Amino acid sequence: MKKIIAFLCFLVLAAACTNQPPANNTSSNANSGEKKSSAPPSEADIIAKEKAGWDAFRKKDADAFKKLLTPDYIEVLSGGTMNTADALAGMKDYDISDVTFADWKMTTIDKDAVYLTYTVKVKGSYKGKAVPEGPYREASAYVNRNGEWLGIYYQETLSRPPMSMPPAPKAATPGAKPGETGPDAAANEKLVWDALKSKNYDAFGSYLANDSMEIEADGVYDKAGSVKGVQGMDFSKAELSNWKTVKFDDDASLVTYAVKMPGMKPDTEYHSTIWVNRGGKWQALFHMGTPAESATPAASPEMKMSPEKKM
């Protein structure tokens, strides 16, 4: 969807990992086993879980941290896509002295999934070196697994001013009929990029839910803002790779991937999108981008805490 700019966080592990973290609780995948009944969580409930994750990370309590997450938990940081084991590996090198939260908002994905967005400022260090205070833009998703709400996804990007982008070609390609979306989140995302590369903005807009949200380093956008924002960019040479999909439940999935954009600095970003089935039509409900950074421990503690924060 759009390119962004962004933040430097957690980097000791700057590679997208393909392993799933080992199961650390009794929950199972969304579509396996019978789920216990569970009332929808309140925003206060989810915020409390997120703060508990931060607290566990600050205290370097790995067990408490893992208990907040699903076995297939995934996080997207400036170093790439990671799992629980990756997050825990860097915990010992971070020291967090103060965290300030703001702008909390919970959005329902479906009856068994929600996502939470907020901003944070942190004071801390990585291997003795101070990390940027922020603010950072944050997102976490929680799912109902056997009656317990657990963190399944987390992403963070450092807030920054808009960055320079390659100029968009003047000519626009006539709009073609949008391709049909379905339960394959990666296939849906590729349709989005086909529309962007051909400058078919009507098709692009048709893939977004009316209540869609996009978070980039330079701001937060609703559907209209996303459609307007992509029209000044040239996506024709974008290279997509490192696809990973995590199923939330039968009606929602997350896809993550890397985007390389020649001419942009940095030229690589890590993207994720939550796709949801609304009345039989799969639409993009949430999208976030995090620019790649060098292996500089300028990450905010939340990045490592991201696993915990997700619960």
C-alpha cells in the first residue's frame, strides 16, 4: 500500500525468521479444537494486557512474557519479521526506565479478534546506549484461543516526517476490473500491489474496508487518506518478498512481507495487512509499514517487548 519511513528498533535480530515459536501455553491454532465461550474483550481489558506485556519485558520476565502470546505469534520491526524466541533473545540487553502511553484505540476485527493501536515514548538503553525516545506508533492484535485472549501480532515504527519518494509517472493506466479477493491473504495483497503498480486507484480503493486504517511513520490514515496518499508515488519497480501468513480465525488473517523500492531511502520496508471477511468479501482492514534500519540498537524497548505487548 504505501511507503513509509520509520523507525529503528530491535535489531540484534535483523532477519525475518521463518520458524514458529514453541508453544508456551495450552492454546491451539484458531481453527483447531473447540473454543470455549468468551465474552468480547473491552478496550480496557486489551490495554491492560498490552501494558502487562510491557511490564514483563521491562522486568525481563520471559515466562510472563510468553504466557501472553499465541504459539504462532509474529512481530514486525525495523529488522524484519520475528517470533517469540527472537524477541526474548534480545531482552537481556535492554533496560527500560520509563514508558509513556497515549492515543489508545481498539478496533474489532471479528468476534474472535481485535487490534489495538497507540503511541509510546520510552526512556531506556540497549547494551548501555540510549535508544530514541520516540514517539513510536504501535499496533498489536489479539485473538480468542480456547476462551483466552492472547497476543498474536505486534508492529512498531518510529514516527518521522514524510520521506522523499521516487516521482510518480505522469500517465495513468486506465482502470481495470479489480481481481476477486478470497481467504488467501498473500494473494489478496498481491492484487493490491498489482493495482498500485498500474496506478489503478479505483481498484486499490475497492480492496480496502470502509473503516480501514493505515499506519506509517509519517502518520495514520483512513481509507480516503490511503487512496489519496498512494497517488503521488511510483510503485512500478517495487519488489515483494519474504511472505508469511498467520491465520487469526476463519474470517481473518495477517500477511507480512518485505518491499524493496529502488530510489527510496531506505529502500526496504516491512509491511503487514490484516484481511477480514465482511459479508463474504475479503477486505484489507489494517495496514502498517516499518522502514528497515541498519543493525543499530536504536530500537525502543517495546520492540522487544512487542511479543509481550501483544497480549
